[in-house]
Amino acid sequence: MNVHWLKKLRVVVSLFFLILTSLLFLDYRKMIPESLFSTVLSLQFVPSFLKFFTVLKITVFGFIVVIVLTLLFGRIYCSTICPLGVLQDVVAYISRKFKSRRKGRYHYQKAKNILRYTILGITAVALVFGSTYLLLLLDPYSNFGRIMTYFVKPLLVWVNNLFSPLLARINVYYLYPVDLKPIKAAVYIVPVIILGLVLWLSVTRGRLYCNTVCPVGAFLGLLSKFSLFKFRFDTQACTGCHLCEFSCKSSCLDVVNMTVDETRCVTCFDCLTSCKLGAMSYTTRKALKTDSVIKPVKVRESNRKMFNGDHDPGKRVFILGSLAFLAGITGISKAKEYVKNAKPTTIPEKKNFPVTPPGSLSIRHFTDYCTACSLCIDACPTDVLQPAFMQYGLAGIMQPTMDYHSGYCNYDCVRCTEVCPTGAILPLKKEAKQTVQTGLAHFVKENCVVYTDETNCGACAEHCPTKAVHMVPYKEDLVIPETNDDICIGCGACEHVCPTTPFKAIYVDGNEIHNLAEKPKEEKLENPLEKTEDFPF
């Protein structure tokens, strides 16, 4: 049976998932409908697994589909659906184009089982005890999302802003300038390390990251030992030319002993197309057992040394050092200008809790299920969602938080609740979201320009969607803000537009557990026509 078409199919499917997933993170113009997010991401293993415990929808069974596919075909998820895995294949493919034929070869390597199963075990134990910290750091989907958000998207926006004025000169207005909020430099530490590790291993060792660091790869590798379809050598046809070994990015083909390490094989089908003699096959376990009486033809050990070359001890040091570091870590438009304070404010904002997005229920729920994939950050139209550094503590680095200096939460927007793939942010209807109290506004009179400079402002009250912030008489013809906790939803519009620096005169302190605010009372406008029986003029 000719199965060479399997590789072509794998390439097409993997590029489809890579491009589609990338577009979700790079959609800086917010053109992709929210319904597409859950459809595309339903097969991402970790988000689907976490969402299984929070939302009962058909899309949460994606991880079960992945498990079934693995038990049938092996680690097909790693070669076609996982965006980080496909990205590594693309990087490896491009890098090999710049290498000599000999240097571009892969070689069989012994499995680093102690390392990868230790990482898998620690991650699983931490998850059982309610910590998603290691999963946040090592989940391949989330790491891919951070790579797209922190590195590729800014480059794309820069190119957009470079060409938009040039095109405008020739009356082409399809592109327009886009404002991208800067991310704190400290947040880049982990993404830079992961990106460097992934790129370096992709260029030099193919899929070594997937077979040493990635807990999803280790788990699916265990399942693939029992898969229905497996790769095998035809011991009578194989001549020991090592061509299959040279093409194996997982370094799992042992030509000397004619064996395949199924736990590391990512089912890329490269070995099938590289073998010119048809000595590699992809068959069911039944067919494999039928031919198991054939004794493997031993290839001389001298051939192994000739093909493999010298051992590189620096690789292990680099990987272990990187893992040790990771383990140790265990909008409103301001078109209208408001008066700024003449003197710097002196009373700091006393925030006890960070503000989590509406639909996240509580800080505990949010941090337990969020893997910091940054999809909600990309989807947020006002840029209020920003990656945290220490707001949630060391274990919450890169998880989104509401940064009201960057933006505010639009009263009518529920986009983040619709795109979250893990259930950290649960779906909300617009009407329900408008009464979710994520925090409370606190007014610091001594910081307000009405108090310090005796001048009118009212920016906070003007932008409050529920009128929880309103103006009351102060002295003479001045009015000053006052807050109503009952109808405040913590959207941060007041804090965002407050003109005082360096400390705001009004700020939002997060609720550890989200509350329900009262609906603001709608004042009925008086109709003068109802007061007279005569014609009004």
C-alpha cells in the first residue's frame, strides 16, 4: 500500500491549523468573529482539558478527541494540530535549507525519559493540588500564543503603521494606523527564554523540545505506545542506509536495532517518503505482531558511529539550565483634554487586589484555569487587558489583568468571555456582564484637581457608564466626584480618564470574588405634552 500521500496530507492540515491559529492572535483589527475562536481552538489539548471542568459544551470534549486520535494513529496532534509543534517544523525546514546536506541530518538519540517524565509528573501533581503554574509555563498552545502576541504581532503592527501613511498618499485607506500598548519589559523574561529554547532546539535537534520539555508531548507519548497504527521496519528490505534516520526530527528511529520509539514519534511520515526501498511502513498492531517473528538485521556499530558523529554535551546543560530557571520562578478616546494637576499628587493608590476580567468569577478561579495564552489580550478592543507581572504573585506571571492605565472595560463588550479557550473567563451575555462587579471605584479627594487646584474637571463622572461616579456640590460653583458602590461595576473608565499624575484621584480596587451590582435607575424624562390638554402652541 502506497502511503506517501500521508505526508502531503499532514503538511496541508498542519499549515491549515498553524495559519488559522496564528490569525486569531494576530487579528489586530478585530475582524475575526468570536464564534470562530472556539471552533478553531476546540482541539487544543490543555485549554480543552481545563474547560472541561468549567463549561458543559460540545467543544470542551476536544481533548478526548485528541486522546482517541492518539490511540488510533499515534501523536498526530503533535504533528498537525499543535501550533507550537508545527512552528518548530517550519523553523527546522527553513534552517535545513541553509545547511549542508550532512549537517542537516538528524540522528538517533536515546530517550531522555527521566527528564520528560519528571516534568510530566511534577506538572500532573501540581495540577491535582490546584496549581496550573507549570502548565502555564510549558503548555505548547499557550507558549505559541505568547510568541505571537509578544513578538510577531508588534512586528505586524509596525509594518502596518509604516505603510498606512504611504498608501494614504495614493488614496488607498485599507490600512490605518493602529495603537499597540507597550508591555512591561519584565513580562518578556519567560517568553524570551521559551522562544530561544524552542528556536535553538528546532534548528539543531528537531523536535527535542516536544520530547523533553513539553508535558503534553510526554503524556501523548505514553498513550501512543498503545496506538492502533505504528511505524515499523521491514527487516528484510532494510539495508541500513540510515536515510529514514536522517529525516526523523524526533530522533526516534534506531536503525541498528530496527526499532521505533513510539513515545517520541510525532507521526510526521517523513520516514516513509525518505525510504527509497519501502522498508518503512505504517501499519496496524496486528500486522506488526504477524511479522514479529522476523529477527532484526543488525547494522554494524561502526556504521552508527560514522553516521552519528560526536556527542554534544552542551545540549543537556542548556536544557537542564533552562528548566532549572523555569522551575525556580515556581478604549476611551481622549479627544477632549481635561485639566491636569498643577502639582504632583502625593497619595498612592491602595489596591488590595488586581481586577480580573468579567466572567472570571474570582481571582482564585481565574488564576487556577488561566494558562496565560494571551488570546483575550489580543481580542480586547480597548487594550485594558495586559499581562501581569507580580499582581497575582510569582505564579501568575503573564496572566491577564485589567490595567486601567492602558484602557478600560467597555460597558457593552463581552469579547474576552467569548474567546477564552480554558474556561478561566466564562461566557457572559451583555446584559449579565453589565451587572458583574469586578471591583469598586475609590475616590481620593486630596488627589483631585477640584480640591488641589480648585478647578472644575468631572472627567470620571462624564465617562462612567452606570453613573456610579457622579458630581455633587463642593463649594461655590465647583462640583466634586462622589461614588455609589451599589451600582459601580469596576469597569475602570473613571480611573482611565482621570488626568492626575502620578497617582490617580480615582481608582478601582479589584474584588477577590466578583459581586453583582444593582442596575442603575433609569430616570424617566418628563414629557411637557402630558401636562396640558390644550394644543402646546
